[in-house]
Amino acid sequence: MKDIIFIHGMFQNPKSWNKWEIYFSERGYNCIIPAWPLHEGEPAELRKNPPQGLGKLSLDDIIVEIETLVLKYDNPTVIGHSVGGLIVQLLINRGVAGLGVAIDSVAPNAMLDFDWGFFKNSAIITNPFKGDEPIYMDEETFHGSFANTLTESASAEAFNQYATHDSRNVLRDCLGSAGKLDFDLPHAPLLLIGGEKDEIIPASLSEKNSKAYTDNNSITAYKEFTNRSHYICGENGWEEVAEYIYAWLEVQRAHIQE
């Protein structure tokens, strides 16, 4: 289980995991970082020329590609952010991954939270009147919702390097049947992580998500990091998050090998 498959979320692509790839590779892990369909390439170019058909991309389109990749490995570790975190939970629920880490994860089973930022951002993305029109990320929205703990200049730099446009249908699907799983099933060890200042997935929702798992013989853990936004994997202090995850994975791997 020294293979890690990293799964990015909406408005990002594999480039968002560059520092994590270095971190875990230096610690003996084989890192695999696939792109969602229509997300391969340089983010700035993807923003300039959105791929044809982006607005019609569905959650199932992504899951099929990711799960096909996961099945090529022997019980790999899967680490995902946001929608990628939901995909991690679905893969763990299906029994195809050995360990899972879901960071600032979209919650399964249409689980909601009474947080204004959560409702505002979800409504903007899923707006039914926009049909299959992609949602175009801009610097102001990125700073206000995605990277709100960063300075304006730091957020602008992160936007330029890493932000992409995306499909509204992906989040719509997360809230529908494609985003459902069985909380009662036994499952491989799963760690959920929340960010205190996350405007997209409030930490209270991540904690609620973790507590929804009911099998007493399965390991479900939760960790909240203070003063972290939805950009938790890229903002200052990302190393602390990666270090915590690495230590947790090592403990779980040791228990499995006993």
C-alpha cells in the first residue's frame, strides 16, 4: 500500500498536488496524480481556452476514470480534496482502496450544513438556470470563497498558477444519486480533515460527515486545522496537514501489517 492516488477537486487539476507529490515521494510513496477528464494541462491555458464539453462533465465521468485507475493497484491509498474527497469516500465504501483521506470533502448523501458560505457557494455553482454552461472561476471569487485566508496578492498568485474553470454538473451530481454511499458498511480506515475558515465546505460539515459512519469495527477519524480555507492543500502551513496525514497513514499501515 505504498501507492497513493491523489484526486483533485473542482477548479483545480493535478498541478495542485505538486508539493504533496514531492513530500510523499521523499517518504517512500509512489504518487499517482490523474487529471479529471478535460482537466489535463496548464491551468492558465485551460482558463483561456476551456475544453469543449466541459460544462457537460458529470461526476460519474470522473469516477469511472478514477476507479478504473485505482483498480490497477493493490489496495492503494487514496487522498482527495473537495469533490476528490467525496470520490475517496465512494472508493472506500466500494472496498477498492486500502486507506482513504478526504480533505475538505463534499459530503455524501446530500448532507447539508446550515452555514451561509456553504449555501451561497453551492447555490452559485449548481444554479439550474445556467444549464450546461461551465462555471468560470475568477480572481475575486477565488479569493472570497476558495482562498479567503490568503492575502489578496497571495490569492491572485495561487489563482494564476492553479485555478481552472469547471462543470456545474459535477456538484449537482454530488448532491444526487451519484454521491450516495452506505454509511453502515464496514470500511477501510478513513480520515476526514476540515478547515476552520473553509467557506465552501465548513468544518462542521466535515465533522458531521465523519460521525455519520456507524460501523464500530471500522476506523473513521476526524481532524480540524485552525485558520485554514478551502485552499488548505496549497496555503501556508500545508506541510502541517501533509505531516499529520503521513503520520496517520503510517500508523494505519503498521496496524494492517500486524
